[in-house]
Amino acid sequence: GRSWTKIGDLDDSAAGRTVLIRGATQAIRPVSKKMAFVVLRQSMSTVQCVLVASADAGVSTQMVRFATALSKESIVDVEGVVSLPKEPLKATTQQYVHAEFVVNINLVEIQVRKIYCINRAIPTLPINLEDAARSEAEFEKAEQAGEKLVRVGQDTRLNYRTIDLRTPANQAIFRIQCQVENKFREFLLSKDFVGIHTPKLISGSSEGGAAVFKLLYNGQPACLAQSPQLYKQMAICGGYERVFEVGPVFRAENSNTHRHLCEFVGLDAEMEIKEHYFEVCDIIDGLFVSIFKHLTENCKKELETINRQYPFEPLQYLEKTLKLTYEEGIQMLKEAGTEIEPMGDLNTESEKKLGRLVKEKYGTDFFILYRYPLGVRPFYTMPCYDNPAYTNSFDVFIRGEEIISGAQRIHTPELLAKRATECGIDVSTISAYIESFSYGAPPHGGFGVGLERVVMLFCALNNIRKTSMFPRDPQRLVP
Ligand code: 4AD
């Protein structure tokens, strides 16, 4: 086949070369009957293509007219010669950059020889991409200058997600998401974890509680897995010492919040514990420090791009992750004037407050809170040996919001059945799971991470729908 050039790879050294590029027409600017500019975009990069009617170059005025008549966001192929723009042209390009939303503007241009339209977009798109890419600060500035700009609301964006995804920030967000997922695998593989896949069609609730999507499985009542919890533990019973899974997780919660989805990507891990469940915390510590480092060092362009539309403070974290007990957390809140029921759970507001207090005191946005009261943890959580009113469990927070929960699990069938019953679970629905612990089961623990939450909170975005490509929430099943 022919060789295609990536806009992001173009630089001065390409000057004089003839290239072939496919891209979307981000902007079309007619100058005269004989001249037009077409800005082509691929992902986060753009390049300006110049059409000048000239017999020498084989460019006709019809071709210029054809280019001028293209609709924005059409897919076109351009064949042309890479050139370095003259100074005045550069200036207009820069001006243009500010007027639109180009991030990675290429300082080279393409002198177009041929242009083909591969697929036309309709003349007026349902959302304006430039508006969708503006930061709040830009809107405010424009308003002060008396300009009328239209903000694109979250719902409208999601209704037309395929257009919305083209903004530079959105192009960056899902590249970051991919990096987090990839690092998760890479790190755990390096620690001898084995990637597994557990069923998503299961016979009963995996986390206890009613938040399940019910369905019929060949006529039998069944549901979508709320987590790989029971099966990842059974993999440990099956002789796999360390396992992880990346897969969809379904929650029928009717929570219309900024951080709950009905389907999200679960990053789960489960491992044998030799001496103490802090072995699980140590894995989390190494894993997340490596993810944060990787993003900071290798995803600069993506983070800057997100920052441009949604400004945020870089995440602060310690080389060795801070661990605080739940009681210490409660005490800190108490000293700051927030009373918490000592055996209850933290609500969103107190978690955020605790996040701020921890940051002030310890200088980190990332920490582990451990030893939660028994009553607020799932039935499979191991009670503390010294005080069964508490558990060998933990949550992990970024900027005061939960991204992980984890624990040591109960590995004896008697205690497991007792705890399930106490939590109101009909043990007959999970008998195969409970029985697994009668056949020889090592002490173990693990954790579950919400991928969308990690990206949302690393970048301090205000809504989890921004980090889910096609979010499922209580109101949304399409697109
Ligand atoms: O806290 P959760 O429910 O814990 C479990 O599923 C356990 N099986 C984990 C374990 O191994 N002990 O969910 C784990 C994580 C949360 O910390 C949060 O990041 C994310 O999953 N999460 C959600 N993300 C988006 N939307 C929702 N509705 C979520 N519910 C939980």
C-alpha cells in the first residue's frame, strides 16, 4: 500500500517531502478564488494545508472551490509537499490556534497537490467542537468581552459522544485510561500475578445487597456480576497464588452522583497472604506509585492537554504510601469539628474533608485508611483477630475520594457462612463459593479498583462520565 504520514510525526526535517495524509477537516478557510486553507486533524495534532491554484502545481481553481465547500469534520485525503511557512503565515496560524482548539499545532504546512473527500460530514454538526473544547476560563473571558458562546452540557456531549470524543481533552483522557490499565497489568505480571477472567453472568449477588441487574439465564434467575469477588477468591482456592482481572462490573445502584456508574471497569486483584494483610497494601503502594510515576513522566502531552481544558493541580503522593487507621481518620475529623459515628461509615463529604486534612498534615493526596468497623464491610471481610468489631480491611483515597476497597477475606467455611447469614444473605445461593473453603484454602486478600475513578481523580475531573467512553448511569443506555 501507499505510505501514510502521521500529522504528529511531521517536523522541519520533512520539508520538501511529498506526503499523503488522512484526517478530519477541522477548519476550512477560504481566502480567495485561488487560495484556501484546510486544517486537518488526527487525534490531538493538526496541520494546516494550503491550496493555491497554480498550473505548475496542478491545482485548479475548481479544486480550491471544492476544498472551500467541504463541510467541517469530513474525512479527506491530502497529497502535498511539506513546507515551512513564511513568517507572516506563521503568525496567522498562531492566531488561528488561539481562536480554535489546536493543541499540537504543526509548524510545517502542506502545499496541497491533490485533495479527495473520503466521507462528508453533514454541514452543521449537532455540537460545535470548538465550544466543546473550551475551558471554563475561556467562556468567562469571552463573556466579559461581551461575546456569546454556548457551553456544551454534559448530557448533550454524551448524546453526541462520537463528536465530543474528538476534543483534545477527550483524546487525552482515554489515552491516559489505557495507560493506567496497561500499567496495572504490567506491574502485577511483574509480581507473579496471573490474569484471569471470571463469569459476568452469575447466580446471585457477589457483594451482598440488592444492587444487582437481574436477568433470566435459560429460564433461571441470574444476575450480572457486581464484581469478580467470589470467583477471584475461588481462583485462589484453585491453587493460583496471585490473580488479577480487568473487566466490566455491573451495579444497579440508583445513584445519580458524580462518581457512580451502573457499569464500570473493575481492576481486581487477589493474593495469598503469608503473614499480614499489609502485604496487599504493599502491592497497592508499589502499583499506584508506579502508575502515578508513569503518567507524570510519560504522558506529559496528554496531561497538559487535559489541563488546558480542565485545569488541575498535579497529584501529590509519597514514595511510601501513607496508611492511617480508620480510628485515626475519625479522630482527625473530630478535631476538625466533624462528629462521625465511630462504628459507622464515612459519607462523601467527610471523606473529602479527611482528604483535605490528610493533605495538610502529611502532604499527600493518596493514602490508605485501614481497620474499618465490621458493620460497614461486606460479609466476606476478615474480622480483626484482636477485636472482631473491626476488620482487616481498607479503602484507598485520591483527593479524598475512594478509588479502591480491599481486605483480607475469611478463609474458613464456618465463619464465612456465619458472617453471610448475619449479613442477611441466603447461604444456599452461594453454597459453591462457601464450600470452596472446605477443600483447603490459604489465607488471602485482595482489592478492587474503579478504573474510571482513578482517571477522574488523578486529573481532578468533576464527573465520572468524563472518564467513561460511553457511560452507563441510571438514566443512560444509549449511545
Ligand atoms: O468498593 P467496591 O464495591 O468493592 C468491591 O467490589 C470489592 N469486591 C473489592 C475487593 O476486592 N474487596 O468497589 C471497588 C471499587 C471502588 O473503590 C470504586 O473505585 C469502584 O470500584 N466503584 C465504582 N466505580 C464507579 N461506579 C460505581 N457505581 C462504583 N462502585 C464502586
